[in-house]
Amino acid sequence: MHLTRVLYGAGIFLLASASAATLSEGQRLFDHETFGGNGRTCRTCHSGSDGTIDPQEVAGRLANSSDPLFTHDGLDDFVSGTARIAAHATILIERELPPGVVLLDDPSASSVVLARGVPSTVNTPALDAALMYDMRDVDLQHQAAGAIARHAQAANTPTASQLDAIAAFQQTDSRFFSSKELQAFANGGPAPVLPQGHTASEIRGRDFFVDAPWNPPSKKGVCALCHSGPMLNTANEFTTDATGAPPGWRAFDIGVSSRNVLNNPVRTFAVTDACGATMEVRSPDPGIMITDVYNIPMLAQFLPPKELCILHPAFFANMFKTPQLRGIRHTAPYFHDNSAKSLEEVLEQYVLMFTSNQGVPITDSNILLTEQDIRDILAFLRLL
């Protein structure tokens, strides 16, 4: 380990980090190494300052017929066609079915193919331990290895040291942070706090994100029930009264799969728990249920042992990782399926969730977000 100087504001922090040679190799591997595969590198999909791809970028890249983005899982059926990626910037992923889950549409299947957006690499590698929308990867090394094998169709398996270098690069390079303050936080600096806001709208919007007791019809703190903590991605101490989830919980169903704006194919799953009870789930993408929630360390710590059969695995259908919100104005599109192309469309989904109880069960009272509330929340989100 070596000391690296990181410039932050007017001060300089001396921080322990990977060697310069390791970081240089990590950048080379991330930006240029194809591992003998289909031509893709990590940067193929995690490109630009937003760390992801969006329909506007895809439109520009379609002019280059040799762009490796448009191969394999970037195509409509793994073979041809770019209609899906052009419209929604989603790629196909194949998820193995965990024990106890059967795809009734094809009972012999051991996996299911789903269309998902590319998770942004902004802030997440260094500051968010939950990786991927369904939280299937336990660390950056596993995430990189899976992407290289599946999305890049690598002929050459990356070594452990190469995976470590890729991880170290993502955890330290400025391109992976939305601000110098967050880069400093990743290296032991002070935790970010909620911006105070300058306009009346921003100040009102901030009120939705302060930690406050659940007290309907008051809307104070309603967003913080799920978006709390330094990165605004964990449930706070008041969420149990509102949603039943424990403090620190990191996955919720806000109705995105149920709404299915993009009309993705709906599958039927038979889900059997450890006691032999079977439930059916119909969903275009059941989220962490496919990962097997009892094997997700970040979530399993809050759950009773699956052998007690207190919470059926089907209970977790359509839940996805709670995203961090820092720099969110730069990382469109949103949700696991890229169905919200703007923050305005994100708020449309929350209006539906709060008024219909679709997704997270908000007890006692529905929450009506007014047009002014929406403008205020959007104003505050753009400060982050």
C-alpha cells in the first residue's frame, strides 16, 4: 500500500490506497481489455460521466455498426435487432433460478432471461456495498468477473490480481464519484449531509428526506423512510411503523414490476419454501427473489432463518435494491428496467405507489403528493 494525495477543496488528505501501478493497470483493464471476448470492455456499457448508457447515447452509437455494445445481450434476442436497446438502453441478462423456484412457462428451465438497465458506476463501487439491482454480487471482484464472463463472453478468465486492480480503480478514480466530497468520504472523510437548499422549493423538498417519525397525514420524512443514511439508500429507524421493514433494510417493491410500463414479458414462477409450501408469482422481473434473499448477506441478517418458514420467499417478489441518490440527476434512466427516463417519471411512479398502495404497503394512510410536492422533491434531488 502507498500514500496517495487526493485533492479535496482547499485541503489535501493523505490516504492509504492501492499503488499507482495497480491503479494504472485497473484503468487499462476497465477501459481497454476485452479478455479475448466479443470486443466489449467494462467501459463499453459503463461509459461517460454517468457510468451507464441511456437511449440518447445508444442512438449516437448506433451509427457505428462495429460498436461491441450491439452484440450478444445488447441485441433483441441475442442474435439480431436493436429495437429494445435503442428504445430503453436495456440489455438481456440470464439469471439462474435458485432452489425452490420453477419457471412454470418452461418447467425444465434452469434460468430466466430478463431485460435490465446497466447500473451506474457513479458512487456505487466505493460507497454502496449492495451491487446490482438484485444484489446478487457480494463484491466488486465477483461483479467484474460475472460481467466479463457473461457480457463480454471472455475467452480468457481474468486473474484474481486483475479483478483486484479493476476494483481498486473503481474505488479511487474521480470518474466514479459525483463530487470531490464523496470521493473524500470514500477515503475516510466526513459523511455527506443533506444540502440545506437555497430556494423555497429546495428547502421544502428537503423536508421529505429528513429522518422524522411516521405521522400521517404529515409528509415530513416520507422519502427518508427508505432513502436515509449518508448515501440515502437505507431504511431509517422510523420505517418499521410505515412499511414493516427493519431499519437498515435495503430492498423494496415500489410497484415498478407490477406496473410494467415497458410491457416486458410476464412469467409465472412457482416458489416453494423450506417447509414445502408453494406460491405462484407472476412478474416480468421478480428482483431479489431470483437471487434467493436468504443468501444475500446484507438482507439475511434481518431475516428469521428460512427453515422457520416465517417469511415465504415469494414475499420478496418484485423487490429491488434501494439505490443511492447522490448525483442522481446525472444517472438517468432509472429503475431496474429503465422505465423512468427522467426524474419526473420517477416521481410519477411514486405518486402511483403512494396513492394505490401498489408495492410498499404504507399503512394507515395513503400519501398524496401534490404537484407542488413533486416540484419541491425534484428541486431537492437535483441538489444531491
